[in-house]
Amino acid sequence: MSTPTITTPGSPEPPGDEIPPDTFAGRITLAHRAGGVAVPLLTTLVAFVAGGLVVLVFSRKNPLSTYHAIFNGTGLNWLLPWNTCQFPCQPAIHLQQTAVQFTVLVLTGLAVAFAFRCGLFNIGGQGQYIVGTIAAVWIGTSLDSLPGFLHVTVAILAAAAAGGLWAGIAGFLKATVGAHEVITTIMLNWVALWIGVYLVDIGGPLQDPSAGPVGVTAQVDPGARLRVLWGTPGLQALNIGFFIALAALVVYSLLLNRTTLGYQVRAVGFNPDAAAYGGISVRRSYFLAMAISGAFAGIAGSMDVLGWQLNVDTSFVNAYSYIAFLGIAVALLGRNSAVGIFFSALLFAALTTGTAARNLDPNVFPSELATNLTQMIQGLVVLFVGAELLILGIWQARRRATKTAGRVE
Amino acid sequence: MSAGAEAPRRPYVTTKLVTARAVGIAGIVAGAVAFWLALPPLTVRNVAAPIVVGSLAGVLGVGAITRGERRVGWGAVVAGLVGMAGGVAAAQASSAHLEDVITWSTIVSLGLVWTTPLTFAAIGGLVSERSGVVNIGLEGMMLMGAFFGIWGADVTGSWWGGLAIGMISGGGLALVHAVFAIHLRADQIVSGTAVIFIAWGLTGYLYNSHYGFDGTPEGTPAVPTFNPTWLAHVPPRALGQFLADSLNGLSLMTIFAFVLVPLAWLVIFRTPLGLRIRSCGEHPRAADTVGINVYRIRYGSVVMSGVLAAMGGVYLSIGFNHHFTEKMTAGLGFIALAALIFGNWRPFGAFAACLLFGLSQALAPQFQNVDSWANYGTLFQALPYLLTLVAVAGVIGRTVPPAADGRPYIKQ
């Protein structure tokens, strides 16, 4: 249904200033033009300052020493040159945990970003992550006759397919009946959550019968586990998933910028009507963009299950899957670019790890407060990154600055 | 009486009383009856009964569809099929198990408990979306109400103090959403998501720094409840007992919620203010042209939606649970959103969906009374979301959001 509203662009502009169209991708372009990394950095800074104020006002603690303790909790201090840490090295363990979180956040961030580039808002990363974990644990605990390398590959591919199919439902509904993907993916999140809990809960089809009154699946077969590269297997050690995430960033970038499919997806994201006029199947692009997004989130689920969690229990499905929801913040702060997602995933992984109960020094700041502080900072970052007019203001200020600079020369 | 006088009157009567819509609604009722027959207290063990009544529902549904009432008609067909399947399944099950799971008074009284917060949040969402601002931050606004409600009750020493502070907190969070969605033209989904994050963080932080491991104090002032024991005297005896049992402990907030629905309908569809709100949601430029301040209406509506959603949260913390836990809303805001969509952005539709979802929330834990059925309760929790998926997929008629829902308005 065509709506006769607000297709005209905004406030009167001096001639020569082009205003991006009132579409999602148009806003993203605007954000890109508005000074690259300046906006995300500024946003993050503002969010941290606001978080610091909360610390100061409500807890009467020193925000700087709190942030320093959180930084030490991330293990990033291991990278500092003056760090002389002997085995068993606590910062090293923390850094491994940060890397594990980073892996998941990159993949769930890509899941949101890819759909964004097609003009779709995939808010269902959590559901796609859950079906990914279920598929991975199902393949990982069965099919144990397969040789190790093949087993783990099949498990990851199954997770990708499951996530892709789950998101594909939303893409299909968008393409066929025009159902809004935000609504369908939210609903699919909760359907996935309850089906996931059913499957692994007591008496569920995937529950380990020997676990008795505990809702947990069997452990993943040793052959289906991701190879541990650094640290103690069983803890959140750095595994090969880290490099799978890095590879996914490259794949994302190549897929979008160097393939026909990526071109079509971006064209639909900019303007579906123009893309259709140019002979691109908008429906096909919607479906594929959602399916590929879901595949990223599904792989994220398999990384956690095959990398360190090794089984799935009800609280993992219920509560831990929340990490996939953070992909929205990662993609927004990372401006849907591969490099941006790398850094924003690193930031949020560090925040999540640094404020975890095991990592934060309780003498400096209680971790149950810090984990909530993290959520507040994440919320503020998302809030500011989404504010178009702020970005527009910065963009115009920059243009004005360059113009006057030109006049002086 | 002459035949000539009678002839023109009959078609008039039939078209007026037996509309296609009434046929469809009768079909939906028949579908429910098909299921109900096989459940306690009647517990008809004959498989034929639900099949016959369920088929009747289907026939009525088809009748309504062919007469142009597609939405209600398909609803009746689906209700007939579900009722038939449920009835047959229940007739096959052991009647002792059924007695354990289906305790109608428990289901109704718990269903009212769940319906209350859902209704507040869904009507809140309705007000906001009717003015053209998508509010997926309902979950966060409920959570604000839940925490600040109990904190306010604790500090002021009265339940209405808690209610007032809770409502202000929800309105405050909604104001943040409004500023970003309306003035700063942020994407409304993005700022709604941000608001949820902030509410999670803020309430969790304050809860831990104020109450910590001990939790919220025992015996904080609670919303008054009623025990209408006199209902037990209503004849017949079984009905009276049922009414008394299911309305036992009825909260004042539940009554508020039930009053809110017709009130919301009245305001939105029968007052100048409601017309203004709706015109901002359908065609803001036209509303602006005739002199309506679109920004002011949208601000008011979004803040109101936060206030209402927070009332639902207040009910959770000082009306029902009497304590606060982190993220205690646990997806209720999203169910309310689902109810709003399922109810097609209409007050009574949304309320009907809230009742349906509330009853299903109440039924889910009942399955645990039978060991071998414990898992079905978990699957049952997915029902509201599945139904909403089916509804937006257009199987049961299309859901139609306000035309300018989710679009920022740029003043010229």
C-alpha cells in the first residue's frame, strides 16, 4: 500500500546540498558521510561519561578507578608491554574470555548488519542464535562416527542452516505478504526460546537422560569441538572460532562489495523501488539477506556450544542467549562496516568480560553493579548512534568547516 | 395479518440480526465449545462431540467468509480446527490428568493476573502507535514501573505513592524515547531497543545498590485486593463457588485495567483528542495542515504509553509478586506488543488478545501438575508468539498498522 506521507525530504536546504532519501540505507549513508569514526567515538565517549556519572552519583565510587578495574578485568592489560605475567596468568585467562565474547559479538553483529544493508532490521539475532546452538549441540552429540574435522564442520554448517532457515521465515514473510520483519523476528525470538527450553529441559528430546532432574543436553563429542589454541580447554579458552569470526568479517565485506548478490542487496537497501525498476528481484533479495543474516547468528551459536560451553542447558537458552541481542548494538556502533564491527565487537566484548563477576576486582567495584552499568552504556550508545539529527548536525558542521577552510585558501 | 405486510419485513430482520460478522463470532464460540466439552467439569469422553461442534464452527466460518467477513470467518475456521483437535486430544487423555491440569477457577484467577499487566502495556503501546510512534520499548517501561513502583511504595509507605512514582518513571523513560524518536528523528526501533537496554541496566543497578542480596524488603505496601466471598451465594451453587474462587484476591489494578479498555476506546475513537492522535498516526502532514501540533500530540502519546506500561509493571511488583527481581518482566512487554498487533491496533481487539495470552500464560504452569505432561507447558508458552506470527502472515485477514506508524515527521 502506498502511503502519501512524508516522502518529501526535510527542512529547506541551500541548493547544492543533497539530502539522503528517507530510507534506512539513506540514513546509513548519511552516517557514513558524517565524518567516519567521529560519531561512533563521540557516542562511546558520551556513554562512558554518563556511565561514570551513574557510578559517581549512585555508588559514590571513583569512576576512573572503576573503569580501570573493568579494563583490568578484560585482560587487555596482558597486551601492555610492561606486563610480565607468569603462568598461570590471570590477565591471559581474561583476555581469552574477551576473545571468546568477541567471536560471538562479531558474528551476531554481522547478522544485524547484513540485513541492515538490505534495509531490514533483524532484531531476531537471539532466536537465530538459539536455533544455531540447538542444531550444533544436536549434531555434536550425535553422528559421532564422523571423523573429527568433518564432524565439527557439519555441526557448524547445520547451525548456519538452522539460523538461516529461522531468519528465512521472516524474510519469506516480508517478501510474500509484506509482514514487518521487526515484528516477525521478535516473535520468532520467543518461539525459538521456548522451543529451545522444551528441547533441553527435563524429559525433552535433547536432554541427557543420565542428567536426571537437570535440564541439560549431553556433552558435545570431543571430535566436534573447536580446536583450542591458547588456554585451558573447558574454560573459556581461545579457540579456532576467533579466526572463523575474523574470516566472517572478510566474507561479509567481500559478499557485499564484490558480488552480484551484495550489489543487489545494497541496491534494495537504498531504494527498493529503484532496484525493482532496475530489474533486481526485491523479494529474492529480502529473503536471501535475512537468510544470510540468520546464518551468521546461527554460526555464533555453534561457536559458543562447540567452543567452550559444550552442552546446552535451560539457563543458557533462557538467559545467556541475550548476548546475541547485543549484536544490534555492535552493528549500529560499527556502522555496518566490517572494520567498524571489528572494533565495536571488541569494545562490547571487553565491557561484558571486564564486568563479569569472576573478572572484576570486587574491592574496587561490585560486579553485580558493573554488569548493569555495561547494559546502561550499551543502551546509551545505541540511543545516540541512532539519533539522525545529531549526526546530521555534525555532518553539516563539517561541511561548513571545509567550505570556510576552502575560502581561506 | 396480511401476507403483504409481512413479506418486506422478514429480509429486514434477517439482515439486521444475523449479520455475517455474528455468524463468524458464533463460529469462534462454537470452536471454543468444541474444546470445552471434552474438558472438566463436563469431560465428554465421546470423540464425536468435539468433531461435530468443531465442524459446525468451520461451517459457520465458511459462511461468514463467503458473506465478506474474511477476518472473523477465518478466525472461526481456525477456532473450529483447534477446538476439534484439542477436544479429540483431551477426550483421549486420562480424565484424572485432565482434572489435575484444568482447574477452571485457578486458570481464570491466574489468567486475570497475567491479563492485567499485558492490558496496561498493550493499551499503552496502542496510544503511542496510533499517534505514529512505534514503541517496542514497552518491556523497558514496564520494568521501570516494576522497580520504581516497589521502591516508591517502600519509601512513601503507601501503595499509591509507589504507583505514582512508578508511573512517573515509566513516563520519564518514554520521554527519552520520545525525544529521540520525534525530535532527533532516530529510528524508532533503534531507540526503542536502546530504551530497553537502559531500563535493564538502570533498574538492575539501582536494585543492586539499594537492596542488594537481601532483595526488596518484606511487607512493602501492596495494591488492595478484594475477596468477593458473597459471590459464593450466587445460584446455582457450582457457579457461585466458581465465581468466588476465580475472583478471590482480585486486585484493584485488574479493575483499573478492565476500565481502561473501554476508556481508551472512547478517547481514541470518540473524542476530538483521539481524532487528533489518530490523524497524526495516519497522515501527519494533513494533521499539521489543519493546525494540529503533531509533535505535541506525539510527545503526549508516547509519554502516556510509558505511564500506562509502567502501571502494568507496578502491578507486577507491588500487586502480584510483592518483590522485585532483575529483568522480572521477562518478555511480558513483547507479549503486550504481540497482543497489540494481534488485536489489530484496536483497544477491544488488543484486550481480547491480552485475555487469550493471559489465559494461556496461566494454563502453561498447570501442565506441571502431571509429570508426563510437564514439557507441554513450556511449548504452550510459545503460543502467543506463534499466533501473532500467523496473524501478521495474513492467514487470518491482514493486520493493518496506522499508515505513518514508525515514520518520523519532519515539519516544513
